[in-house]
Amino acid sequence: MMYSTITKCLSACAVLLLTFNQSRAQPKAENALNQKIAGVIKKMTLEEKIEMLHGNALFSSAGVKRLGIPELTCDDGPLGVREEVLRFDWKSANWTTDSATFLPNGSAIAATWNPAMARQYGVVLGEEANARKKIVMLAPAFNICRVPLNGRTYEYYSEDPFLNAQLAVQAVQGIQSQHVAACIKHYAVNNQEVNRNTVNAIVDERALREIYLPAFKAGIQQGNAYTIMSAYNKVNGKWCSENDCLLNQILKKEWGFKGAVISDWAGTHNTVAAANAGLDIEMGSSGPYDQWYFAKPLLAAVKAGKVSQKTIDDKVRRILWVMYHTSMSANHPAGSISTPAHNRAAYNIASESIVLLKNDKALLPLKMKSIKSIAVIGDNATRTFALGGFGAGVKAKYEVTTLAGLKNKLGKTADIRFAQGYKAKWLASKSFEQNAGYDKPDRTLIDEAVALAKTTDIAIVCIGSNREYESEGNDRKDLSLPFAEQELVDAVTKVNPNTIIVITAGAPYDLNKIKQNNHTIVWSWFNGSEGGNALADVLAGNVNPSGKLPFTFPAELKDSPAFALDTYPGKDETAPYKEGILVGYRWFDTKKINPLYCFGYGLSYTKFDYLNVKTDKKSYRPGQNIAVSVNIKNTGQYAGMETVQLYISKNKSAVQRAEKELKAFKKIMIRPGQTVNTVLNIPVSDLAYYDVKSKKWIAEAGTYTVNAGSSSRDIRKVADLQIIN
């Protein structure tokens, strides 16, 4: 016994010594790197420094060849490493070696509610960036989904800052594990595409701190993101690229950001203001590059004393710091692209993202022993989503469509036939007027679909959106399903009682009629190279669906806060965020508005019973941690994953609060009949609100309620606790 005690003591001491030595080694290494960078900067001319601060091509800025400093190369990356374009033009370079893995879109990653999936995404992106010799990946993008019509909702994560933060940190760490810089974007309050280049978002400081900045803060302080992209818009009257409050005061001084701030392309408006406010690199889409704000005009501004040499040196130091962690780092990985492991990661994310919205007849999982024929209907069944619209796409090495996935998985036992059902007549490059008629039904295609559906055991109707209809540069006009898809759904449902609706999209839509009239509804996403196989496995029951909605689906657009308060898209290019902290489910819950589908919603083929929830103590003080224990039993017949969601409510708060706020979640696998105890931790500091007057976070004393549930509206068990100051 004594020997065992001594051994444990020695082991503990060894761990402490190792930790101590590592903590001492890190500052030493950082100091050595800073000295090395300072030595390099001393050797550079002012002209060489200025050259590093602006683009010299579409996706690069200059290095200093005589000092062995390479160009800083970057590339778009929300969906995977984009195809190679010409050095000075957006046209394809027509390479044959730039096919990449198409990864599921941002809202799909968020729908997994699994940070491990965000990390897999990041690792794949980093490895493929290295194979293409890209040093900075312009990803992840995780602006708050404030407006359901935003054309870039599919790129972003969710409406909740906590969920965003947990995923962002892992995506950043995954990318940077491969010595590639993540460029988190778009900083900050970039929540609409309409007037995105000019709109002035007026946001109170509490909403800014509690809703729009937490994921960026986590990406910097926990993820250690090497670069960040300033957004196009203004925040409280200042362009993001020359916003001293956002860039210097909060990002660099308060959060301790060590890396470089990169402008969005052509998102710089001034030389002196941007340079002094904290922008480090100006990027854009066209030359002449020596005339950009951070080129000859910046050189002149320095010589005139309007921008200091110290400011220029700080920018160069930051860029070199990024490069010594990436392209100039020791043991830089070679990278790989489109490997089986990458394909598997894409499949894993896709299969965990799919959301079962309704299964009233228990038609799913499909009972293939009794199904001999399947009608697969809809343009989305054969459409690919790697490319389309404006913004980044991927030249996917392959992409499994829904129809192909169903044939792969079910084609040996069932006769699978296809009917197009509708034409997706929409191009992002055209105006709404030029796209007129896109919502008119094609009676011939509908009749063909109906004729087929009459003859089969089941019908799978594949509707939704595509990458042309949801696109950077445009917001949708309303929540309506496009391409007269509702008419197709109604017609097929009428003739086949076993109709399954599969919606593929990246943002909320009006599903009121489908929810009312259809018994089986599945939500998929722009789900990457393996999207069709993942969906087929969910329908067949090889995968039990575990996706949860990362944002609220409003029953009507007027229920959404920006529309209820008439602040979107803004007047005179000014958008006041009158809802403050009440974004997404916070608004719906606090205002007692019933959504179509709530935040965190998603069904399973099995059932989970929440047996109890309790905290490890009854009262806590600032600086302590709240450990919440939840017991869950799988009372169904299938193994499945449940995402336990903990929402906190404050009783009798001194300030306005949302009815409840997500503060912890965990995804766990539970076998049939198994009861699992899981513990989720909430730091007391996470219960704080931002006090604008004192400029501090305050964890208010009093009673709080822990709400444990399967969604924001499906709370199963509650427990109270006290915070004592």
C-alpha cells in the first residue's frame, strides 16, 4: 500500500515538473521567436515592409526574396480548398490537379452539435491546403445567423454565440494543427448580404459583447487563430477595416491577438485611418496593386508622418509571426488531398448533420423487406452542390448525389426510378427581375412525377434550395420554397401515401404546409462529397439521425426579430439592431412566439428519457465551476446519439435577460435500454452579463435555473442553484 502511495506521489510530481518545464519553455520559445522576427525586420527597407502589407495578386501578398521570406498565399475555404484561379483573375486556371474534398457547409457542421466534427473539418482543410501550398485558409466563417434570409447563412454556423464558439475553436485548431493559418471571419456583425458593402450596423455594446463577439473571442483566445478577416460593413459608424474599437482596443489589446488582420477583398476605404486603426494586410480583386491604400499611398503617409514606422513594424512583425507558425515553420507537413480519410471525414460530418423533422408514421427507417420500388423525385436528387453562385466553391473530385446514394445503398433490393419534378431556374448572376418565372410550376414535369409515384411503394421527394439560390452577394426575398416545389409536394403526396420529403438547403424555409400535411420530413444540407451516401444511410437506418437545428425556423418571417422591428435591411443604409441580445431563440422564447421549428430541434429513431438533473452543489461563488449531472435512458429499440442541451435562466434579474440561454451541450451515444450519466460543466463566469456602465462582466447573485432538454422548447428536467457574491 505504501509503495503504491509513493508511486502515485512520484507520478504526480513528475507530471507537475513536466507541466512546469513546459510552461517555462513556452515563453522562452516565444521570446526567441520575437527576437528572430525583430532581427529580420531590422534588415528590411521601408519599401519592402510596405510591399508585405497589400496584395500583389488575387490571393497573395509579397514576401522579401532576398531575406528568404516567401509570399503569403491564401485561398477560400468554407467548403474546401477552392479550385485554382488565375493569378490576376477569377477565371479558372484549368489545372488538372486541384480537385479537392467537398466538405459539408457551415450550418451542416453546426447541426452536428459535435465539436469533434468541426475539428475533423479543420484537419481535412489544413491537410488539403498544404497539398495546394496555401498558407492561409479563409475559414471558418461563423457570423451569427440574425436574418434567416441571409444568402450566406449556409456558410455560417448558428444563431447562438456559445454553439458558434465551441465549433469555431475546434475548426481553427484543426486547420492550424497542419501549420496552416485559419482566418476567422467576418469580424464583425456581418449579418446580411443586402448593402453589405455600405450598411452601418448599429449595435449596443452589451449585444456586441454577448452575441456577436464571443465566438471570435474564443477563436482567438482558445483557438489561437493566426489571422482574422475584417468585414465589409460598418459597425457603429466605422468601417470594420478601420474600426479602432474592434481591431486595436478589443482584438489586439483586450484579447491579446498576436496575428494579422486581413481585409475582406476590396473592403479597405482609407490609408491612414485603416493603418492606424489596426488593419495589417489589404486584399482585393484587381490591380494596379501599387496604387492600393496600403501600397504607395501608405509609403507616402509614413514619410509624411501620418503613420509611424512603429505601426508599420508591428504589422510586419504580425505577418512574420504568422509565417513562422506556417510556411516558415519547422517540420511543415506536406499535406494530402482527396484521400479516403478525407472522404470519410466528409461522410462523418454529413451523417451526423441530417435532421429528422417528422416521422409520424414511423416510415423511417425504411423497411426494405417490404419495399420493392422507390420513386425518387426532384431536381435536388441529381443536383450537385460543390459549385454554384458567388463565393467559394470546390472542384470536387467526386460528389455523390441523393439519387446515386440511394442506388448505392438500396438499389440491389429495390427498383429505383427518377423523375425531375421541377426545374431550378435561378442564377445568382442575374437579378430578381431577370430570374422572373422561377417559381412557376412545370406541369409536364409534375405530371411525370405523379405518374411515377402512383406505381411505387414509396416516393422520396427531394426539394429545397441550391448554391445558386442561396449565394453570397444576395439575400432571399422571403422564406418561400423556390421552383414551385410546394405544388410538386402536394401532387405527389396526394397519390402516394408513403411519401417522404427530403429538403436540401442551408437556411430556414417556410415548411408550414409540409409540416401540416406530410408525415415524414428529413432535412439535409449542402452536405459535401459524401452527402448522398450519408442521406441514404440515414433513410435506410444504417445511421440513426442525430442532427439538431442550429437556428430557429420562424413560422412567419414577421416573427423574426429584425423583421418584427422593421430593422432589415435598414433605412438609409443604417440597420439598428433594436432587438439587442434577443437574437434567434432568445427572441422567440422571451416574446412567447411559437416557431415552426425551434433551435436545437431534431428527432431520432429511438426515444430518450431524461431521468434527472442535479448540480454538484446548491450554491457557487465567482470563479467556481458548476457541474451538472444528467441521467438519460434510451427507451427505444435503436442505438442513437442524443445531444443534451443545458439552458440557464435567471430569476428576477437586475437587467433584461433572455428567457434562457444555451450554456453547455454534449453529444452522447446510448445503446437501447442503457442509462448514461453525463456531466456537463458551466463556469460561473459564463452566467455573467456585460455591464455597459462599468465595462465589466457581472455574475449576478441570486437564483438560476438549469434547464436540461432535447431542444430549446423541449425541456425535460430542471434544477435550481444559487450564485453568492
